[in-house]
Amino acid sequence: MKEKLLFISAENPFPQDSGGKLRTGNILNILLAKYDVDLLTYPGSKEPEAIPSLTVHEVQRTMNYRKAMLRSLYKWRNCSYMSHVDVDMKEKITELCSQHAYSHVFISHSLLGCCIDIVRRSLPGTVIITDAHNFESGLSAQLAGRKKGIAKVFYSLNAAWTRRDELKLMDKTNLLLTTSEQDGLSFKALSFKNSFKVHVIPNFIRMGDYRTNTLYPKEPWIILPGNMNYFPNINAATYFYRQIYPLVKARVPDIKWYIVGRDVHPEVAALADNDPSIIITGYVDSVADYIRKAQVVIAPLQEGSGTRLKILEAWALKTPVVSSTKGAEGLLYEHSANIMIADDPVTFAESVTLLLQDHEKGLVLADRAYQTLLANYEVESVREKLLSLV
């Protein structure tokens, strides 16, 4: 008989339509082979199919961004709604922990650290594993650096509160998982005495989710996939539009640029207002179908943390990638071998244009990236390590 594990996630991993949900769902899928899992989460956009060994407990979400921002001012916590899920989840966590002697509790995001004390009150001896997803205090500091006036003051405080809570998290959790060596080193630098708790579980994908018998012809498209309400993606889209896209269009006039992702921010939506070559899809059921058809995936990120699952998806679908160094951070890559790296507008535009015009180069790049993926970022390459830790 399997042991029981409580899995707490603010983002419902069903459907897996974002990078965070992909990581959460893929880790959950591995743990189901070892545990009977109670998943505590918010309702998703679709009813999940029945999965053996998984029981889903949903609580209604009352905490929105505005409420979280106001609550952060007197709780001195990060202003993300995730940092305030205790408002909605405290009662259910207490109920589940009183009913089941969970051997392990998995918390799927460092911003959910407020849940640890709730768990510990009922189950003081349980093993708690936290999957950080990102080094959030670093992200918050990057966001503060772009603000001015009172907004800069608020987000600077937000970064300080997040750093303090990450320190508390490292004291309270038994294990802390990060997506990259860079994030792991950042957490270790916060607390040397707790550095032994930090382990890298890279982002990974299940190749079975990407195989298809349908052949998709490549179109003269470039694609920027991702959640378009996430500030690194917003800034990446506007940076590409202002400084890189005009250079690409000058060389490839019939180009189409697809921005594919949910929760489109007004700044991103405005990019297509006066340019019919830019197509903003909003939410789609399958981002993979767009990536398959595109000739190039772009990742012109200037800030961020963790590793980009959308790059891994492009590698799985054999679509070549042009990225900034920040966009490819945490991944094993070699410039011009399995990815094109460019950190200035002219070089980025030249790399995109090269792949649009030299299809053979794109095929070689994509094939090498696919081999890198299979060796390092496919589910079987991380399963053993994850199950040895959890």
C-alpha cells in the first residue's frame, strides 16, 4: 500500500497550459507512481480526467491581485496572490492533515511558504518538500529596478519581504528544489546553514505529450510563446517589437509574428494594433501546434529566473530557437550548435533572419537541440533523482 502525500499548488495543473503548470503536472505525475496523492488547489479551467492514485480537492479562490497587494502592506509579504493562499486554503489544509497522517507534503512554489506553519501545527513530523519554481526575491528586485516613484518604493519593499520569507522557508522546509544551478546557488547564498537542503530538479517534459502522426508544414512564422501577463514576457515582447522586429521585417517582408499565450497584458495587445503581421492569439488549447508550424521560436528575455519550459517544448518539437543569454539561463546549450544566442538587437535579428532563410541550418540546430533534450530534460532523465529525494 502506498504512503499518502499532500500536494499543495495554487495553480491547478489541469490543463497544462503554462510553464508553471507543466512543471507542477510533470512532477505530480512522477510522484503518483510512489504515493497516493491528495492535490489541494484552486479550480482549473477544465475538469480534470480521473487519474489513478490522485484525489483532487479544490477550494474557491477569493484572493485576487488587488486584495493580495493590499494585504501585503500589513502582512509584509510578496504581493502575488500565491503568498496569500492561506486565506483560502488554511481550513482545508487543517482538515486534510487532521484526517490523514501524510508522510510527505509537497508545496509547489516558494511563495506558498505560508502553508508550512499550517501543516506543521497538525503534522509536526511530516517531511515537507518545497519546489521553488523561481528565485522570487531576485525577480522582485528586477521588477523594482524597472519602476519609478512610489511604485519603485513598493516593489523594493516587496523584494525585501520576499527575501525575508525565503530565508524563513529555508529554515522550515526539509528540502528545497530549484530548476537550475543558478537558482540553487542563489538560495544557498541566502542561508549557508541550510544549503544542504537545496537540490536541482531541472524543468523537464514528457516526450509522449508531443508526439504526433500529423505532419505540419513549416510556415514563415516566428513565435513568442508564454504567459503574456508575466512581466519578463511583457518586457521581452515590447523589446523585440521596438528594437528587433523592424530589422527582421526589412529582410523578410512576408514574416508573421505570433504571440501565443494566455492573459495578454494591454502593452502586449497594443503591439498588433497597427501591424497586421503581428498575430496575438490569447489562450489556445495547444501552443505546441503553433510551435510545430513556426520556423523560429524566440526568447528575447532581459530578466527572469528558473529555466524556460517553452524552449524545451521547442526543442521537443524540433523548432529552432533564438534566445538571449538570460532566456536560455540554466539550460545546457552551445551557441550555434543547439540554439542561437544573441544579446543585442542586430545580432538577434540576424540570427532570426538566418534561420528563416537557411532551412538546413534550422534543421541541424533543431536536431541537436532535440538530442540535448532527450539526454537531459526528458522525464526519464530526472525521474530517479526526484524519487530518491521525495
